[in-house]
Amino acid sequence: MTVESIKQAVSEANRFLHTAKVALNTQDKYKTVNGIEINTLPDGKANGAVKRASMDLTRALAEMRRP
């Protein structure tokens, strides 16, 4: 574990938190699916950005744990 890998993981974690908050702020309050109201994230750009940030965070954490 190096200082640089820890800094990279922290940076990716902050990016993930930011994109997740943006996606949550743009969510549909209620969407009806088969007569049931559920909270959902919109499909598209915000959802994709969260998935990408999550994947990058996972990679940074794996790199940090390398001997």
C-alpha cells in the first residue's frame, strides 16, 4: 500500500459520492410498475455515471490493497 494509491482511492470515493448524490437528486420520486409505486433512479446518463464511478472506485481499492 502506497500513499499515492490511498490518495487515488480517496479521490475515487469522493467522485463516487458526488455522482451518487447527483443521481439521487434527479431520481423519479415515484414510478408505478405493475400498479406498485416504487422509488427509482432514472435510466441514462446519471445512472451510468454512478455505475462507472463505482467501478473505478473498486479498481482503486483493489490497487490500494496490492502488496
